[in-house]
Amino acid sequence: MDFASHVRTIGDAVELLKEVAEKHSEKPIIVIDEFDTIPDVAERNKFAALLKQMGDQSVNLKFIFTGIGKSLDELLGAHQSSYRQLETVELPKLAWEARREIVQAAADSFGLGLDDNVNWRIAMVSDGYPYYIHLITEKMLWASFSADESVTAIGWDLFFQGLSDAILSTAAELRRPYEKAVLQRDSEFEDIVWSTADHDDLQRSLSAMYESYQVIVSKRNEGRELIDRARYNAQVRKLKTAGYGSVIQQEQGRRGWYSYREKMLRGYVRMQAQANGIELTGEKPSPKQRMHIGNARKGYRGPSLPVGIHQNKKISEWEK
């Protein structure tokens, strides 16, 4: 039966779901995964209207929506009265130990040792998303299975091979914005995109991102020259446009602050940086050493800080 030809209105959908509720089972549940990937806001609004009518008519069906968004309003849009039918469960990014437990459990299941530093690196690169943790771990295990020699432990070689394979296997909708942003662009764009994904903060200022950019260029070892702050700001703003993948968006009411339009894309960007030998750890550029010069009466006092003390240098979780 062609259901699409019979379901033309919200009312038609409600009547069909009534029949499903009566005939399917005692407590039927409908799961709509990755709801946020429906690009048309008007289409998502129809679900809000559907929920409202189902609630009004007491249809015995439970819906579970999963999606990435800051609020129900961002996901469902209009028909706020339908929110009374919903209970929201916020799922933050995985904590550090939870990330590591996933990889450790997989290694243990196959009787493999696991370099603890590798496990920390996966936890950092994944940006807290289970999708990337599972993907990298799966690829490392396949690499272990396919190795010419017997593998007893997962180390750096298998990590980098698994990471490379994971990048190639990442869902197209996550790869595409990155590729639009960096392919056939000036070489500086890859460094700029990486700088937007540095640090754990989901909302970042232009100032913080430029500091990350400075560190990234210093690590590249390719003789790249830093672009100045004005050019950097202009290039970052291009990443908001469709022609550059719509990678980031400006935070409402916060001038100069940005976040990722698709939050999971941050993890893919971090994987690309790591595959190119750049560890995104939130490190700040080292401040220039300064000497305190006393006046003529008191004379030179020497450095203002003891040797070995660096002011304003943030110590990353990895360095700990």
C-alpha cells in the first residue's frame, strides 16, 4: 500500500497513527533518530503540529526524537504548545573517563593491550562524541586483525592507521562542509578551520581562535607565515557562508563569538588536524619574555619572573 498517497495532511497522519497504536502492540514506540538533520524548518514544524494533535486526541503512541540542538525551539520551531507533550533529556558530551572506557572495553574484549597515551589521544580527538570513538576503535581493531604480524597491543602505529581509515569512512554529511571550506582554497584555510575546533569550549571568541591559529602555524614546520588578525577575522567570517561549507555560525547577541553549525563536525576537524600531526589541546601561544628595567637610581633588577616560570601559559589536559 502506498501510504504517501493517502497521508496528505497532519490530520491524515494522526488517523493513521491511531490505527498503528490500536493494532501494533500495547505500548508502541516510534524512534526518529537524527531529527536535526531534516534541513527544512517548515518540515520539522509539521512534527510539532503532529504531536499537538496527537496529544489533543490522546493517541497512545510514544515518540522518541534524538537530535543535536540547544533547545526544543531550535529543533521543533513553532507550536510551543506541543512542548507540553514532551520531556527533554539533555545528553552532554561524554566525560573523559567515559570516552576512555569505550576504547578500553573493546581492547579487553579482544585480549589486546592498549597504550594509555593512545587512549587519551582518542578521547581528545573524538571531541566527546561516541560516533568518533567507536569509528576510530573499530578501524584500529580491523587494522590489528589485518596486520601481517600478530598484534598483542594497540600502539601509535595502529592508532594513526585507524584514524586515517576513520576519516575516509566518516559520514559524507560531516566530510562535505570541511572539504568545501579547505579544498581549492589558500593553504592558510586549513589552519584557520583547525583553529576553530581547538579547545573544549563550544562557543569561542575570535581572539581565542586567533591564539589557537598562532600555535597551529608554529607547529606546522612548513615555513608558513602568520596572517595578521584583520585578515584572520575576515577569513573566519567566510566560514559562515554556504560557499565555505557553513562551518560556523555567529552566536546570537555575542559579537565576535562563534560556534559550529553542526556540532559533530568539530570532531571531524579535530581528526583531520591529528592526522596531519597537529594536536588540538587548547594550548596558548607562549608569551614573549620580558625584562624589567629599573630606573637610574635603583638600577637593573633582572627578570620580573624567576627563570622557568611562564606567565599566562595554559596547561592542557594532555600535558598533565
